[in-house]
Amino acid sequence: MSVKKNTHELPLQLTRAEEEVMQILWEMEKGLVHDLLGKFPDPKPAYNTVSTIIRILEQKGFVGHKAYGRTHEYFPVISKADYTKSSFSGFMTNYFSNSYKSLTSFFAAEGKLSLKELEEIQKTINEEIRKQKEDNP
């Protein structure tokens, strides 16, 4: 079993199909290809398709395996939280120049946020401001 984990920067980004497999694997925590296949909605992909995607994910460093004879049990090497953080960081860099103000302005201007959501965001921001003021008087 070989497991690679780079704690500073995650490997390559995932394709949509790879991310779908990872979402299932993160939920299951470990499983055989057959187990993963059972979690897909209909129409399910072919067994060989999932098997190929898993091997690609292993090459990219997202998945590891334990061998039981010719059968492999796969497990995530990179946590969902780490991948989410890395993906969001890339999203912020590529689309908003690392500006959370630009991100917030974008969503507010698009009118996609309800008043309740805006109030919840404001509450979260106010709590963070209070915490930072307490930590850095």
C-alpha cells in the first residue's frame, strides 16, 4: 500500500467524474469498487469506468488501497475538508483575486441571497469581528 499526502498543497484538481467518486468514497470512508458502484444514482456507470477513475485518483494521490488477494479496498487519503479548502482557495484566486469582499459583492449584487441569509452572514461576520478584537486588543 502506498499513500502519498502533501500537507501543504493538494495534488491536481479533480474532474467532475473523479469528484463524484470521491464524494461517495468520503461518505463511505472505504470500500470496494462494487460498493462504490452501489452508491451511484441510476443510471449507474459501468464497473470498469469506476475502477478506472479509482486508479486515476490513486495515481493523483487522493486514494489509497489495501489489497486482499486480487481485491482492493479503497479509502480516501485526502480528507473532504482539505480538498474543499484547497478547491475554494483556487476558486477565490481564479475568480475573485483572493478578495472575499469581491466574492460577497458578487453574490449580493446577483440578488441570490435572501434577507435571512444576508442577516446570518452579517451575524457570522460580527461574531468573527468580536473574536478577533478579543484576541488582538
